Amino acid sequence: MWQDIPDTWLLEIFQYLKFQDLVNITAVCKKWQRVALDETLWRKLMRRTYNLKSTDLAPGKDSWYSEYKRFYYHTPAIESEVLTNHTDEVLDVAFSHNGKYVCTTSKDCTVKVWEIGFPTTLKYSADLKEMLEWSLTQYAVFNKTDDYLLVCGVNINGPYYNEFFMGHGAIFDMTQDFTIIRVMGMNPPHLFADWADTEVCLGGYATNHDHLTINSFKVPDKRTRMNQEPVKPPDPRRY
């Protein structure tokens, strides 16, 4: 009797099943197997499971079913690209909320923003040793709207954990050519800052050996920035 159920009914039912359930019902009969492998089902499952917005397959891919199996069984084991622009160890990787960018920080004291694609390309690069006299960049995080990038780093002028080991934070404007719009002191340097909302970040600051305060730093409004000289990174093609 189940063999007589119309394909449209089966598709309507199967779209609510999970991956393993869809695989299991392919063993019921040839008709169910054919319907369960329908590309529209796997496209919906792929978009629902991995929150994909695109309705098109990536270049070079031939089916949503094989793509789902690749994501489920092999990702992130399959290496698609190697990004080699850093000259020292990469300390942190941060992804934008819209999925368009990935940011890397490193012991080479640069912060780099990559535009994800086929291939991934370098969009912005800033040398904070040159621009702000930092020693390394440790951590980065995008705000919720991806308009600003907060980068934390340190300035080392002596042995670790003394008065010459200073933490810093810098806010970059992603909408204005990666311009630095604010620089803050943050200590101890291993307590990184983070966004409280889209325009305010929070960072720790040790006033003495046994007291830690939390400071808030607001993104300067555009009118205030008009009266300030912006700090822009060099052309990323140099790196």
C-alpha cells in the first residue's frame, strides 16, 4: 500500500525528516528510495541544517545530496584553501555574522580581513606594529552588524607580566576603508574585550594588583570623527 502513495505526498512528508531518517527510508522500496533522493529534499535539508541563504550549488558541485554528505561526514576535514600571507603564528580566527568575512590575528602584529569566496581574497590588512607600535595582535571580534571590528593586542617593552606588558584594543570601521576610529588601553592583556551591543565594547582594566574594573568604550559618532584625523592602514596589496 505504501508503494501507491503519490510522489507529491511523499515529498511533503519527507521534507520534515532528518538526515539519518531520509537515509533509512531509502531501504523501504525502490519508489521511496527514488523520492528520498530527490534534490529538492536535500536542498531544503541543507539550507535548514546549515543556515544557507543561497539556492545555488557552489561551483564544481553536482548535487545537494553529495554536498550534504560532504558537510556531514567530512567537513572540516577537507582542505579547500591555504592562506599564507601571515609571516608568523596565527593566534585567532574570527568570522563575521553575515558569513562574508574571516579575520586573522598573528604574532606578526598584523590583522587581516579576508573575503570568503572561490577563491578567498585579502580585503584589508593593517600592520599595528607600524601604526600603533603594538607587538602582536591576539584577538578580534566583529560587532553584530559587522560594521566594526574590535582587535585586541599587546605592547611588550620588557618581560611578561610587568609594568611594560600593556594590553590595547582598536576599533576598525569596516564601512570606511578599515579606518581605526578608536584605540583603548586594556589590562591585563589576556582579558580580551568584547561587544556589549553594536556600538559599545567592554574591556577589563586593572587599577592595581587586586582590583579589576570593567570599562565601556563607545564607537565615536561620525560628527566627532570628522574632526579627528583618521588612522588608515596601508594598501593590503603590500602584504
